Amino acid sequence: MLNNIGLPGILLIAVVVLVLFGRGKISSLMGEVGKGITSFKKGINDGNKELEDAANESGDDAKDVTPETEKDKV
């Protein structure tokens, strides 16, 4: 159903949205979307950097991360 909207349909939707919300509201919304995308990309890059740093620090040394049980404590 939506596979043949075409350019006239998209333009009609854009005009209706512009009339309903106004230019100021749409521009502020797009600004917030841009900030969100930038923040998301920064978070992804920071996460990848942390993973790389952790991999470089540990090297080939494996850490034991199993939780202690009552038997181990005695």
C-alpha cells in the first residue's frame, strides 16, 4: 500500500505537517533529533573505545569472574 506514495504524496504529507505544527515547532524538533543522533554516535564511539582499552589492558590474561560460593569462603 505504501510502496507507491511517490514524490507528490511525500510533498502533500510535508505540507500537512507544516500546516499542523508550524515552522518553529518542526525546526526545534529536527534540532532535537540531530542532537539525539550526535549523542548516540558519541555513545557508540565511547563504548567501542572502552572495549578496545579493556582488551589492550588485559592482553591474553584471563580473569576469573565466577562468584564465590559458600564452599569457597570456608
